[in-house]
Amino acid sequence: MKAQIRKDGEKWTLVLVRELRQAPEQVWQALTDPAHLREWAPFDADGSLATAGRRVKLTTVGAPGPHVTETTVTRADAPALLEYNWGGNEMKWELEAAGGGTRLTLWTSIDRRFIAMGAAGWHVCFDALDRLLAGTPGGRTVGPDAMKNADWQRLHAAYAQQFARES
């Protein structure tokens, strides 16, 4: 997975790119369907994210207490572009056909202090997404459970080092 940060004034954006073997239509379903989101995303959705203008409640998984964000899908151009807000962070997903599969790019606004943590967390989520799409779902590892995982710790250290050079 490729990761980078962008800074615009005081606004920080984490940009993650993952190459997936499946077609954009399959990846789109995994990004928008509540049953698929439960297998890999750091939140549960009470409805589909596939329709612009739709209001959906996103419940963060693994948070110390219930954290529910009510959001409106601001853009849903299947199977290419999805935008909404989660927990005060802008989320923009771009899907493009590439090499018989999909290049998935996530742009998310994030507090500077949490960029390496966020990159490691999304990396672990994207690994779960990849397994789901390959037909071997293993469930998601998010929040405090993810942070105890050796893979997350290794990824966090690597991203912290990378972003220290970039910022």
C-alpha cells in the first residue's frame, strides 16, 4: 500500500492507495454495503452508502464508548467515487480500473497527531478488505484490538518514520 500526507494550511490529509485484484464494481459493493463493511471497516453502517443524499449512521467499532456519526453521502458515482464524512473527517474514495483490478484511493482528513496511527489502522482494514474480496474473509481488527497486534505496531512505526521525513 502506498501512503502519503498532504498539508493545506492547518488541514492534513492522509492519502492511501491500494491495488486490488477485483473489478471496481466488486470493490464498490464492499465500500457501500453494510454487510460487507462489517467485515473490514472500522465502523458499522445502518444503511447503504451507495446513494448520494442518503443519511446513514456510522458507529465506530472498538471505541471506548458508543460513537455514532450521522452522515449524509455527499457523492456516490458508482463504481468510481464515494464521499461522506465520518466522525468529523472527510472521506473520499476513488476507484479506478487498473491492470484487471482496481486502484483504490482513500483521501481522509485527519489530525496531524494521529496520521501514523490512522495509516496503520487503515492499512489493517485494507488487508481485511483484500481478504473479503478474495473470498476468504477473516473479519476486521480495529480500535484497541488492532493496536495490540504486532502487524499494526510494525506498520505504525514504519508510517511514523515515513511521515516524519515528509512533514
